[in-house]
Amino acid sequence: MRILVAPDKFTGTLSAVEAAEAIATGWRRQAPDDEIDLAPMSDGGPGFVDVLNAVLGGELLVEPVSGPFGETVPATVLLVGDTAYVESAQACGAQLTGGERAEHAATAGVGELVAAAIDAGARTVVVGLGGSGTNDGGAGMLGALGATADVPLDRGVLGINGVRHVDLEPARGRTTGVRLVAATDVDSPLTGLFGATRTFGAQKGIAEERMPLLDGVLEGFAAVTDFRTSLEKGAGAAGGLGFGLFLLGAERAAGIELVAQAVGLADRARQADLVITGEGAFDYSSRAGKVPAGVAAVASDALRPCVALAGQVLVGSREMRALGMDAAYSLVDLVGQEQAMADAAGSLALLAQRVARTWSR
């Protein structure tokens, strides 16, 4: 039997590569004769560069850039021919903010990564969005590329409170002749009920009572730059970093589709008898641009069953099937929350072994 293993990261515990290896380890214990094809995935968030590097090869350029509070952090640019891939989470991810202080966290390091990619000769720069700890509408990135304003652009969303003028031309000049692609995992607009602040602010440590103020700040930023662009799908990705990229003429691509194409997922699914995916929390948010839904769609097109292994499964059977899954299995249900966190790889391997009893021939 041929098994395609295509998980996302398990946030806070396992990278996509580690998760795929753990699933394979457990599966082989139960079904050693099965052929396993590992295809770690990403939707543009943490792990984006590593997953693409594993498949595409290319040259990894290490770049020290500004972190969310101005500190220097290491990041990488993956250069494959004249196309560069960068991961915004390396410069402004939630792991760098500790899940708090998003009001002061900036995206300047992302702009520095884009500039480094251009300086390295890239004619196309793909920016993976997801996992950010920022909410500045991309202001810091724009400032790092040369944009100016009557307020600081590198102080987070509070820094642009009351902004009256932004000159984007220097940043646009810096990226002239370069194709920018925003690889997003969400389709939120910049502001409003389904915008960056109200949808993702809580997980970045923004208090509920602060959200109207910060959403209003982003509305003001959009009003002096390009309000219509702020309404586009994906403008709210990565705390509005999508909006900043769109202001520079970036096109939008679904991160999962970009990675799926790069790894040849459709062809590999057609050669498999079963497709396995996974992520830390399998819930209804997994339906929009996330790895499990994307992998399930590919499996469906290939007429192959797809199952999910997750830290937690937070949807019922009806919702699960609406997301394209034949079944979903939970680490927490098997070993408990404490053990799942303490030994994520071992727990995931054990879960895969149990699942193989049902699905392997």
C-alpha cells in the first residue's frame, strides 16, 4: 500500500518535516511493507522556506534583520534561479513576540528580507505570510523599503496612530521590475469585523477592549494610502502585511497551492492509495487556505481517501467531511494534553501506528 504523508507543522511542537517523519515512524511499526512518500507542507507560515528548500533545493542566504521590536534576528532567503522565497514569520513571527505586545511589534524585518532578495538578483520575490505576531498593516515593511510618513513606520500599529500622509513612491521604486507574490493562508480584508485585528488580534495578545482602537488605526492608515486595496482578500493576512505588499503591486497566491505545486502534490496523490495530512488543531478555521483543507482537495481530485492526524480535533463528523476528510484522529484524545505536548513526536508516531491498524491493508 502506498501512503502519501503531507502534514503542516504542529505549532509549538513539531515542524512539518518532523511531523511527517513521526507519522512515517509510527506507520512503519504497524505496516512495515507499506511504501511511504513524505511531502511536508506549508501554507506560507512558519516552515515555508524549509519545506520549499527541501523540495526545490536552491541557495539559502542567511540575513540578519530587524525583529518585531528592533532587535536583530536571523532569517533566510531561499534563492532558486531568479525567484526568492522569504518567510515573514522569521522576522515578525509570534514566536518572537511571545504572543503579546502586538501593538508595538513591527514588520521592518520583512522589508529588509525583500530588499536582500532583490539585491541577490531575484526578479520574483514570494513572501510567505502566516504566523505573525504583528498588526501594523505592513507599515514597518514599507518603511524598510523606503516609504516615509509623518509618523514612525517602525513602531507597530500604535506608531501609525493619527497618520496623515504616507509617501509610498520610494518603496515602489525599490521594487520596480520585481514581481512580488503574497503567499497567504487567509482571505481576510485589512479592517472590519473579519479584518486582521478582530479576527486574529486575540491570539496575538490584543485585548478585546483595544480592538476598536487598533482597527480604527488601520482604517486611518488605509485611508491615506489606498482604502480600496484594504478591502481585497488577503489584505489582512499577517496582521495586514498582505495590505502592505498589495500597495507595492504584489499579486496574491494561496500559500498551500503554491507549495502543493512546488512539491508535485497532485501527481504524488494519484500514485498513493491513502493521503494523510495533519496540523496542531484541526478545527473549522482549517477550511480556508490551511494545509489540511488544501491537501484534502488534492486528494479528492485524485479520488483518494484523506485522513487527518492532529493535536486536537475540534470539529464533528459533519464538519470534518465538509472539509474533505474521511476521518480525523486526535493526539490529545489518545495520550492526553500533557503527554502530547511533552513528547509530540512520540505521541504522533503512536497515533499513526493506531491509525495504520484501521487504514493499512
